[in-house]
Amino acid sequence: MADPRKVVAGYFLSLDGVAEAPDKFLTGWDDETDASGARLIETQDVVILGRRTYDEWSGFWPTSEIEPFASFINTTPKYVATSKPLDADWSNSHAIEGDLADFVRTLKSQPGGDIGIHGSISITQSLLAANLIDELRLVIAPTIVTTGQRLLTNLPLTHLETIRSTPTPAGHLLVDYRVVH
């Protein structure tokens, strides 16, 4: 029997937990951080986005040459949590009809690869609160930002197991956690 499908959320965070606008706090880049991102997306065959992320990304990624993420996000089916029709014509994008948690439960019960969440803080928070996230894969930058939307706030008690923790030459900490259900 195949492994059950997982929901995996990947984020860049500041040391104090800010996930908003990581381009403002990432202090460097290296091959290990790149390789971590490639490992994250290689097992995903569908992505869930919030409306704000969809609106921002649909204007950027279709013409981006930042690889391998551009090829991945432009071809992978994207499901968007929104109450309004999608304005942009971004390939393989679909609005989620009905309740987000119910949609994700149904998606998890179907065969396929991992279900990715990228850049959609409120989606990740909602699905963590609903106990539907299976893994958090974080790139933690050695920066204290103090302002901006944090990823892990206003959540119920959530236990995590460390899968991997690796420092990179740029000073990032790559940390993968399994959510204990």
C-alpha cells in the first residue's frame, strides 16, 4: 500500500517567526538552501494557495526564470481558497468550492504526491488549526524582523517532531518538522 498523501507547508522565516515578505529579511543564499527547496517541491503534485498569494504570484511566476520553482508552480495544479472568481488566467489554477478543510481532507484521501502550501500564511494557520498539516519545512534566516505577519501565531497547542535540522553556509537553519497527530 502506498504511503498516505501528506500536506507539506514550506516557508522562509525570520528567527522571530515572521513569514511575510521574506525577500526583506533573507540575508544570503547558498546551494544547500536551493537544494532544500528542490527537495520540497519534487514530491508535490498539487499546491493550495490563498487568494492574496495567488493574485501576487500569478503576475510574477508565469514569466519568471527562477528555477526550479518557476517550472514547478507554473505547471502544477493550483487550488485557490477564494470566494471570488479567479481574475488571472494562470495555467492549472482552480478556485476551491466549499470549505477549505473539507477540500483538503478529500484531496488527502485521493492518490497522489504531497500537497504543497507556499506563501499562504492564513491557509497554513487554518490547516494547522484543523490538524491537516503533516509537515512544516522551514528555512530560518538569522534575522530578527520584529514586524510582519508571523506564521505560528494564534494556533492551538501543536506538537512537532524534528525530521531534520541543518545549518547552511549562508547562516540559514533548514528545519523540517513532522506534526504529531
